[in-house]
Amino acid sequence: MKRLVAAALLLCSVLFTNTFAQTTNATLGGTVSDPSRALIPGVTVTATNTQTGIVSTAITNETGAYNFPSLQTGTYKASAELPGFQTETYNDVTLGVSQQVRLNFTLQVGTQAQSVEVSIAADTLIATTSSSVGSVLPEYKVRDLPLASRNILDLVGTASGTQGSNFAGGRLTQLNTTRDGIPVSDGRYDTGAATTTYVSPDLVDEVRVIVAPADAEMGRGSGQIQMSTRSGTNELHGSIFWVNRNSKLNANSWNNNFQGAGKDYYNGNQFGGRVGGPIIKNKTFFFFLYDGQRYLTKSNFTGTVLTEPARQGIFRFFPGVQNGNILTNNPTVDRGGNPVSPVGATGPLTSFNVFARPDGTPWDTNRSAFDTSGWIKRLIGRMPSPNDYTLGDGLNTGGIRWLRRIEGQDTPNGDGNDTDRNQYNVRIDHNFNSSHKASFSGTWERDWAQTAQAGITNWPGGYNGAIRRAPRVITGSLVSTLSPTIVNEFRLGTRKAWNYSWSSIWRPDAVGEEARAALPTHGGVAFWPVQALIPDNIITSVSGAATRGQQSPLYNYSDTLSWTKGKHAFKAGFESRFTSSKGWNGTDNPDWVIFPVVAVGGGSVPVTGINTIPGLTGPSVTTAENLLRDLSGSVAGVSLTFNVHSPTDQNFTAPVRVKDYHQNEWGAFFKDDWKIHPNLTVNLGLRYDFYGVPWEKNGMNAAPVGGSAGLFGISGTSINDMWQPGRIAGRPTQLQLTGKNSNNPDVLFYHNDRNNFGPAIGLSWSLPWGGKDKTVMRAGYGLSYQGAASFNAAPNLFTGNNVGLSTPQNLTTLGLGAAYLNFSSPNLPIPVPAPTGVKPLAQEPFDLRTNPLLGFDDNRVNPYVQNFNLEIQRELAKNLTFEARYIGSKGTHLYGGFSINDVNIYENGILNAFKITRAGGDAPLFDQILNGITLNTGTNASLGQGVVNGTTLTG
């Protein structure tokens, strides 16, 4: 079905070509005049790409104006010729990504055999007619600037007006990153200036950073990063590269020096090659790039382990003081782990068996021996001996410091530079004839790495989590000259993020099988135990977001129509985007068995006896009790969350929760670049953007009945009902499924916002003073609407963690909250049974106040940003330009959240009583609240009085 829809959209876009795209091709235009400044019609103007030999031709109209609305980026030779006049030529005209360049010709009377050549500055900065403010990083800068990571996006921060991933003060969500006209940002996370695939300096031809757009053609963000892919030329060129980064010349860290350890080791190798050239000279060209990377680091890491006596159940302490490692103010061990009598100890080193008293009777009858399942002893058998006493309490827990090896390292969101990577890039350009040109580019990437979030073993011989990514970007375009004054550009593309993170026990490989085999079992079902003293051991980072995945594709279809008429260069267009994100978090793993979480601890049955040992005080009591809990396999809790899968489910039976969110967007614009004078261009435009309300593909997202009014429950229906104790003006909050494919398909998260019209106006004026085309002033104003999908912005909404669609099973819900359990208990609820008697979306009791409920305002509108800019550019010398800019931006209706269930200090008198007390008075309300509490000037003197605003207060 999806392929059929895509084919239909493609056909419609080809048939109806009076529409738009955010193109990366450049625009070249201007006027032709004679020495008397009279404009000349009928002049033939040619633009020749000096690298590919492709020639484009235009004829000046009745006003002497010409326009090339869509030229591939590159270096050109531009010529104007007419019988009876000398041919004039501009050489080395560099056209960048989406650049709008004005070149005016003045033809001298003479024969065509006589010609005049003019050399232009390499970046054509002064000739640019766009009123948007930004910076350009052409290929030679990208190639020559030192860049350790070799990631082009790391150069973006060097552009004026940027600070990290924020452009002109805008938010991360207000940044649109495109490559060859297609958005390439991650489809789930707001990471700002980042792309779903790695972008090498060998891949891009140019990067344009626009911090304050004032152009109706630019949508989906008030900040723009535009990149174009390298293309082949008439000459065969290529290169092979290898970049090595290692720690050989680095200084050691302070912490390693303190611990007497050597330097952390890392070795990163990036390698590959590129080649480009002609397939058919002057007609078809290719470009290919392979980029590979292998990254290895070895760093000193210290994990927590039990000391040798503690593994046997022997707890050691000095009476009267707390145990402390060598970094504490009063250590009880030296650097080698040998006991050292601390200051204040009331006796020598003392030890006891946590299982039994000296006479053999147990301290705690529930915990009288080692875990009978045998798993704890198997874990201890794999536990290394401590060699570092900067962790733990020194006497019973210490550290194992070891050189931990990590092959490939990524960030939690999948945008790190140090992964192991294989990437393949290709671009094909084909010229059917002088009127039709096509281009195709694609990137296929595979990444594998480790992250601390997915879990890296704390002990030697443990199991690491893993990251796997397989993103791709594919684009295509067709530029057609329909007449001497009309050019159409059709563009389509797709970007897909495929990111998976597995904790070790969920890895779909041999390591995962081995890790799963190391788990304890009950009744043949494996579970994950969380120890009290050593929660991270051979297996780590199992819960939370350690295991998660996402597939986030975007499909983009767009078209632009350019029409030159008189002094006007009109452009209009349309763009549609279909974006989605199918994801899961935590233990909602759709491909593997679900492991219940078993927390080791006391639960509702506390440890007895140990707290009566003489001299054992404070945290040392807790450490001793936790040692007993760990060794005996005591269970404090068992938990597993159950969900519903479809709107027809009447029971919670499915542990897995996968959400597939979709959003459709479209936009249209019309603009006019009006050449009022050869030296003055005015840019006028209007843009419309529509950002549809997201929906869950399976109809599985809940919202209150009545929309945002239902969030206020019995208190009322709006914020006006807040802060009024005792007010009952509403109904109990009831949830319902909403959106497409749900039981209520016409009910949306919030109302559609349909009035997103954004004007843009600007000018580019080549000032007549100080030399021809030496000084340019630009000014612009633009209004940009935001609303691109951000499926991770509100996790409890967009991961489907809604009240009523998920319910936890634990010892309390299973009726075992008061029972003592251990790993071998026959009634240990493993496997965890599905809940009974609980229905999806059931109304919750009034006295249940623990479940959070989030929702959208019904009248939520798309935020917009207004940009104001003024710029003066002065050419001081060839390749040397002075620029002075002013940039201002104003955001309106920016998204935010607040709690409607905050503590009320207004109507209940708390705030008024506080003000009275602060002023030195006695508030009757505080007298009532604190009645019966006596704080005097005796033993509690420091608590019973104080001075506020010069008044002494006593209790």
C-alpha cells in the first residue's frame, strides 16, 4: 500500500508541475546593458560549468534581464553576447548551495570577435542577492580546515550567530538540516545540528549555514544547514585517505597518576577513498565514496566487588566509627586494603558472620544461609578480587581496577563520531539534453559500537551491551527547462534512521546468548536480579533506556516552478513530507523474551538482629544488612509492566509496548525576486506551512475525554478553576483512545493549526559609493513556523506511557507484599502472571495520586520565529571581505509545559502566613500548624530561634 501511495504521489508531482521544493541548486541572474546604461533585450547569456562542460543558455527579455533559476553548484564561466557588441565574460563564478547571485553585464560596441573578460572573487559573496544572513563553507574550506573528528557538522559552530546547536538564540527544534534538499536530521531526537548519517569532508561540495532566514522558500526551521553532495566532472579524480588519532602523545590524567595507573589508550583509524569522473563525457557523471572507521579505547575502570571475607559472609568493622575507603577523611584501610585503626574507634577490628551469632543461632531466621538456588555463589565465582580501595567501605567492599576495552563508542542518541563504521556513498548526474537534467545520490551506512547506557561490564569477563545503526539517505531530482523563461525542478527523497540499543541480555548474537545463560532462573524462566551492594557486575544497565530501538523514516516529495517575466523572477512551489517513528524503550523489546526485574533487598520483611551488634553504627549497619540480603538472595520486589496492544483488547496481557507515531506535513510558497534596478533587488514572498497532528498507527494513545478540559478532573475544566479548594465544577478524569485507527478516529491530540502564513521581505542593494559592486547592503525580515515532528519531546506522551494503557505487576498487586521471598521460594512469582480484574482505561480512584497524567492543550498552536537582519559587506581586496551584521529574533508561542497539580499556597493561607512571619509577626495559621511543638533555648537553641529582618524569632 505504501509503495502504491508513493507511486501515485510521484505521478501527481510529475503531471502537476506548478509547485515547490527547498532546492539546493543555485540561481544566477542579472541584467545586460550598453555603455549608456540602456538595457538590451535579446542578448544570449550562457553559463558553462567548467568542471562538467554542461552549458545552460538564457535570453534577456524586454527589460534586459536574464535568469538561470536552477544551476548545479560549482564553478562557472558566464558570458553575454549579441551581434554588434563585444562578448563579455565572467570567469571563476562560484555558485554555492541555494545561492542567489547577480551578475550584471555591460556590453561595449564592437564585434563579437572582441571580448572582455572579468575575474570574480572565488566565493561570489558581494554578488549574492539573498536577504538571508548566513555563512558559506565551500569545498576548499571544508577540505583544508583542521577537523579532528572529520565530521562536517562540527564546523557549523564556527559560523557567526551560532552557539553549539543553537542558531541566533533559537531552539534545537527550530533547526532544519538538509542534504541535496532533503531533511536529514534524526527523526526522533532533537539533537540540533546533526544528521542521521555521518557526513565526511570528502562527501560534501559545500555547506551553507543560515542563522536568520528571510526567504519564503526556506521552511521547517528558523535556522538552516544546507549541504550538497560532491559530483563527478569531465576529469577522473580521486583520493585515498587514512587518519589516525591515538593517545601516544597525550598526557596522563590526574586520576590515573593518583592511582599509579598508566595512560588511557585510544586508537581511532578512519580510512577510505573517493573517485569521481565521467561515464559519458559532457553528459553523465559519477561520484563514489567509501568511508570506514575503527575505534578502540582502553581505559582504567573501577567496578565494585566484595572483599574476600565478605564473600564468605564475614563482615568487618571498627567499633564506634563508620567504615571508610582511602579517600574518606577517616579511612579504615590503607592503599593495599589492609585494615587501619581509624581515629575515634572504640575497639580493635571486629568481625562477625552475617548469617549467625557466635553460638550458631541465626541473626535473622529468614536469612540463615547462602542463596540455595546457587546463583549467588556462581556470581561470586566470577567476581575478581579487589585491587583498589577508593571505592566501597574498604573493609567489605572495594574496587577492581582494570583496563577496560571498548571497540567503538557512541552517544545515547546515536550521533557520536567514534563508532565503528562502514559507509558507502554514490551520486549519478545525467544530462538527457540541454533541457532536462537528472541527479541521484544515496548513502548507506552501518555502525556498531558500545555505550555506557547500553551497558559496559564493570568486571573483567562480563558482557557488554551493543549499539547497531543502519541509517540511509536517498535523494533524486529532475530539472527541466520548459521554455526560455520557465524552469521546473522536481525532487524526492527519503531519510531513515534505524537505531537499536541492546543491553547484554537482549543482544541478538552469541554474546547475548551467553549473557542470558548466566541469568538465574525460577521455574525455568530467567530473571534479572538487581543486587543491593553490587548491582552492576557481569551484567549491567538492563532497565530503563538501555534497551531500546527506533525506525524513523521520512519521505519527501517536492517541486519548484520558476518563471522570469520582465524584471521579476517568480518562484512558486509545494512540498509534502510523511514522517514517522516506530520505537520502544526499556524492557519493551519486541524481538526477545521479557525478563522480570527482581530487586534484592529486605522488602516489607526487614533484617533483624544485626542492628543490635555493639559498636556497629550508621551506614555500616545498612552495609552489613545489604550483604546478608545479597548473599541470601532475599527478594525485595518483583516487577513487570503489562500493556494492551490494540483498541479491542479488554485485558492487560502483553509485556511488549511498541508505538508507531506518524505525522504529515506540507508547505507552499510564492516569491518574487524583483530587480527594480540593476543594483537593487527586492525579495518578496509568502509561505504557508501545515504541520498535522501526530497519531499512533495502531490507535493506541490515550487522552482525556473532553480534551485538555478533562485534565482538571472534578475541580473544573480550565486553569480558572485552579487554586480554589473544595471547588467541584467538573467530572472525574476519564481517558479514551484517540486518533486514526482508534475507537475515536476524529478526536486528535489537539486541534489542527491552519493559519500558518509567514511573509518574507528583503533587499540587496549594491551601493553606488566606493566603487562599482564593492559594497552591498542587505536587509530582511522573515517569519518561520515550527512544527516538525519531535517524537521524543514528551516521552510519556509519545512513548505511550499513558495511564490506563499500562499497568505494573509487583509483589503488592500480586498479594505477596508481606511475604518473605528469596530466589528459591516456591511462591516467587516468576513467571509474572498477567493482571486480572484490571481493565484498560478504567477510571482511577480519587485517592490514587501517584500516576502522572500528561496532555496537550486543545488549542496548541505552532510556534513561530520572526527574524530581523541588516548586513553591510565591503570587498577590501580579492578574497578579503569585511562584514558587519545585526541579527534579531523573536519567538512566539514557543512550546513549554507546566504542572496543574502544584501545591496550593495561595487560597489556603500559607503564602499570607509566610509573609506575616517574614515581616516579624505571628501568623495564627502557623500557630495552629505548629501547636504542640516546643523549641526552646536549651538543647535545641539553634533550631528554636533566628533573626529575620531584624526580628528575633523563637519557638
